[in-house]
Amino acid sequence: MSAVLGLYNYWIVIVLMMTGFYIVISRGNLIKKVIGLNIFQTSVFLLYITAGKVRGATAPILDGSESYSNPLPSVLILTAIVVGVATSSVALALIVRIREAYGTIEEDEIAALDGDD
């Protein structure tokens, strides 16, 4: 039982991932879909950060320590956060344009207006 509870980081990742996925597939509102994608993306960030952490290790600075944490996941996540913010900004800008063109941001109403039932 303690082995399962000791992996709480992974349980949090799973819950966030499934929550984000559920929001994306169940909601028709485009802004809610972007929020769901951001939640899903956050779970991936946490997964990589969790995998890069070594218990009892220090930062990779030459100070005589025997074990070091891998800095690569943290660097990759910083880059991914920047890309995620840019992607979210573009998605929200597209949603604004869709709202101007169709007068709604609901997926089913846009499909009905477009004639793609």
C-alpha cells in the first residue's frame, strides 16, 4: 500500500491528464477546450519534472556531491512552457476571429452555421 501512496506524483499526473482529456472531448465551447488542453499540458510538465528528480541528489554543480539530479527535464519544460503559452495565445486569437465571423464559440452552432451537420 505504501508503494502506491509513495507514487503520489504520478497519481496527480494521471488525474490531471484525464481531467484535461475529459474537458477536451466533452465540451463544445472552444475556450473550455483550450483550458482542457492547458491542463493536459501541465500534467505532461509534471510527469517530466517528476522523472528528472533524484531523491537526495543536488543540482549538478561541482561541489563534491556523489549524486546529481538531471537538469535536462527542467530545461525542456521551460522551453515547453514558452511554446505552450504561445500556442494558447494563437488558439485564443483564432477563437476571437471565429467569434467575429460566426457570432458564437460553440462547436455545434458553428458546424450548423457552416452547413456541416
